[in-house]
Amino acid sequence: MPQHVIQRGNNRQECFQDLADRATYATYLSRYQREFQVDIHAWVLMSNHTHLLVTPNAEGALSSLMKAVGQRYAQYYNHKYDRTGTLWEGRFKSCLVDTDQYFLQCQRYIELNPVKAGMVEYAGDYQWSSYNCHAYGMRSGMHTPHDCYLNFQPDAERRFISYRSFVASPSPDGMDEQIHYAAISGKPLGSEEFRERIKATFGEF
């Protein structure tokens, strides 16, 4: 089941200062997502946090992925910048995502982070997100497009056009707040029926 994952720098401090930092983090993501069997559908690497939209394919896979990436990157970062101490703000935040109505909304939310932060005017201008994979077909070794995206439009070229239009259109009222709250609180992101189904299967979140 897909999950939206947020990992923040400790006290919201910067955890990426240049292109090499982001490239190193992406390299670790690519390496360990294969090792721990986690499909990465969408991502964005901001200056002091990351967003991922992933599907773990084995028990404990997500925790193993985030632990390995977090530890290896922190070692790299501390050595490079001659620092000590914690880089990340505790354990990552995550929530389950309803594929029927919320998956693409969450994917769009992730890829628009640099625009909302004022870093770029257009999502395609930001190198360190999955937007160009979905909007133009750019290839990435760590990218596994989800069926919700692939079924958005069967023909690839038409899908790129439709997806660009989708991202450019306004989000439904309250959707961004709902996505943010679910990820921070750990509560499932989805319809009432979805949340009741998750509660019945896994218990109260």
C-alpha cells in the first residue's frame, strides 16, 4: 500500500546545501530502495526536508530503507561539513494513501513543493523532483510509476500532456491541508470508507 513519507532536518536545519548533496542522497535512495524492495513513485528533495511517495513490498521495508539512507547520508554530510550530532529530526513521518481518490493528489502535492516554497515558478524547473518523469517522460533509475499514474491516460504522450494540465490546475479546497495533516499525524489519507477499512484491518492509528 502506498505511503507518503516526510523526513525533516533536525530543528528544520538545512540538510542539502549543493547539487552534490542532493545527488548523494538520491544515490543512496536508489541503492537501498532496490535492496529493501521499496518502489519509489514520487519524490522531492527540498533544502531541509524530503517527501517520498512509496510502496514497500516487504515487511519492515520502509523503515529499513529510511534508516539506511538516513544513516549513510548523515555520515556523508557530517564528514563533508565537519559537523557532529543529529542531522534528522527523529523518525520519519508517514501515512497510508488511498489510491482511488488521493494518490495523484498526493503526488502533485509533493512535486509542487518547490513552487509553493518560491524556489521556482514552474515545477519542471526543479531538478530534484519526480515531476519531469511524470510530465515529460524523463527516466530515473529509482522511479517506479504507479498504476494510478499509468492509468491516468493509456497513451504515454497524451498522459504527459494530461498530467501537466492536472498539476497546473488548482487542488480541491482543503486537499493540501489534508495531505499535510495526514502525513504529520500518521493517519491514513483517504475517504471515510478507506479510513474505516484501514481501521478494521490494522486498528486505530
